[in-house]
Amino acid sequence: MQTHPAKRVEIIIEEMMESRLCEALLKAGVKGFTVLPVHGGSGRSGHWTRAGQIGRAGGMRAVVCIVRPEALDTLLNAAFSVVERHIGVVSIVDCEVLRAERF
């Protein structure tokens, strides 16, 4: 089966910034993405969990995008415009897709 090169970008961001990030991605021409809840983790500030959090301020989201390699810089510029001044992590992985026309 033929595969096609792509880039998988995962952005971990505060829940309250999710809509702003999604709007920026759509404006940048990203055709699709998936938003997942993040239940906890560990980072520079130590271990954290959503347990016991009240309100939207305590939650985190993972936004996963798969794009063609030539669209990567546009996506990253859009994401960085939102993540720059907020808690967030952006990772990029090379991947292969089966249906390139969807990306």
C-alpha cells in the first residue's frame, strides 16, 4: 500500500486557549485537527492532575494535526501566535498517511 509523508503536530495548551488555537489553525488553512482532554502529567513545575480542579482554568487540551510537510511552517506560525505567552508544548513528528488528499 502506498503511503505519503506528512507531519504530525501535537499542541498541549490550557483549556481556556483551545478555541483561540483552533480558530488560528483554521485561519491558517489547517484542514482538520483533533482535540483531546489531558488528564494530568508532569513537567517543569512538577506533577499535576485535573482531579479536584474547579472551572476551566485548570484543564489542558491536546490538539493533534496532521499536515503535508509544505504546510508545517504556516501551522507552526499560527500555533506559536497563541502558545507564545501561555502554557503550552508543541511537538512535531514525521509520519506517513494513506490518503494524502485529506491533508
